[in-house]
Amino acid sequence: MKSEARNPHLDELDIDFLYHLGLNTGMDLKNMFSGVKYVCMGGSADRAEALAQKAAEELGVAVPEGGVQTIGKTERFSLYRVGPVISCSHGMGMPSMSILLHEMAKLMDYAGCQDVQFIRVGTSGGVGVEPGTVIVAEEGLNGKLQLAFEQVELGETYSYQTRLDRQLAQDILAARGDIRAQLGKTMGTDDFYEGQGRLDGALKPRYTEAQRMAFLRRANEAGVRNIEMEAPAFAAFCLRAGIPAAIVCTTLLNRLEGDQVRSTPEQLAQFSDNAQRVVLRYIRGQLGKAVAGA
Ligand code: R2B
Ligand code: URA
């Protein structure tokens, strides 16, 4: 984190309890986390474990018998450390993920980790792309198609920029190998159903099928290739913190063709694997470069 962004009030705490992680600064966080360079996060605890396990295989890091182990408490988030990689779940939506971002950024700071990159590795609905395609976000747009994340603080609404690190996005895309992946704008909303213009929520929507399609087409023409529920808050947090950040999401369906996620569990696992592999190939390449340059 850049020093100008660091919260000075933290210096007043004798111990900082990272409550949702079940960690605190009374623990030897340096010993537990020093050397971490990549924080990968995605919505589900199962996918966090799968990514950690694959990271161990891909990077040749030994894990205990029985597989990777969580660190801290797992009531809210599941956190794994595999060599230079943290894999952690963030739950669904910006409020949940924002809690993780604050505690994870502090954790990296307290552990003395330098030059850490945050990469969201998630799922999304594609807009005009074949299901299974991985979208590496160029920018995070909100549900109004604006390059902004709006947050209410002390009763006032503030708007934060949501630019992402273009070079990092290019570097991750370049590691895709045989996996279908492309750059695109990622829209993040506060809801899966009406917030994403679905017609399959519980309540009668106020919009028509034609209005739904017109909006999705407009989004597509504006460069949106996928829709999820975290991009604006993720991009805004990392930009404020000075943390290089990327969003790499697989697409589970093409929203121009429907609203329901109909793929089989096997297909969904493959789609999720696509995004995780792209990111792990990128990390392996970077670590290879570091070794070659040493
Ligand atoms: C993608 O998938 C979740 C909703 O199903 C949400 O966290 C997101 O961004
Ligand atoms: N996640 C979302 O937020 N939307 C989708 O359509 C699929 C996954």
C-alpha cells in the first residue's frame, strides 16, 4: 500500500483485530505471511481452496498431507497461503468484499509484504461472449455504466475512480496460452437479479424484455463483456491504496441469450478453472522472471 493512503489512526491501536479474518497484530503476522506477493480472491470458499491447491501444484509448493489448510477463522472468509500466493474468498457483492479488502490490505502491511498485487479471480455473466471465456477487465464500471464507485460515508455520497492497471491486465492476458480469454470492460452491480436486468427474479420487474435487451446491447456497445458484483469497489479500493489490481473472471453464460445459469457442475468447474489457470500461469511466469533475474 502507498504510504499516503495508509490510515494514520491505526497507529493509535495497541492491537488491531482483523475481526473477519480471525487474525490480529498480537500474532506473528510477519512469520505467517512475509514473502506474499499475490493476493488472489474470489467469491466462494470452495474456489479459494481449489485455487490454493492448484497454486501449490503449479508453483511446486509443498502442502501438508490432506491438502492446503486455512489460516485464521473460516466463519466469513477462507484464507490459504501457498508460497508467494494468498487465496481467499470474499463472499458475494461489494459490501462483503470491501471488508476483506480492508483487512487484507492491513494484513499485508502488518506482515511487511511489499509490491503485492491483488487479483480478483471470479465468475460473471458474459455479454456477447461464449460461456467459459475469461475476461480480463480493462476497467470496472458500475451498474449505470459509469467509471465510478459510489459510497455513502457519514450521510454523504462520494464517488471514487475505478481505473485498473492496464499493464497488469495485458500481462495476465498474455499468459492465457490455449485458454480463451480477452480484455473487456467489467460491469459490477449491487444485485444478481434486477441489478443485472434479469427476468428470472422472484418479483415482477418494472422493465420489459425489450428494455432488458436494449440495456445489455448498450452495455456491450460500450465495451462491457461481462457483469459481476464486485468490480467497481475492487478497482476503487486498490486505486486508492496504490495496489496494482486486476479482475479476471470466467463467464458462466451469455446474457444476450438468457438469464439462467444452465451449465452442468462439470462445465462450471471447467469455466472456473479457466480463470484460475490464466492467473496461475501469469504468476508462474512472473516468478520465473524473478528467479532468472536474481
Ligand atoms: C459473481 O458471482 C456471484 C453471484 O453469483 C457474485 O459474487 C459475482 O460477482
Ligand atoms: N455472477 C454474476 O454476478 N452474474 C452472472 O450472470 C453470473 C455470475
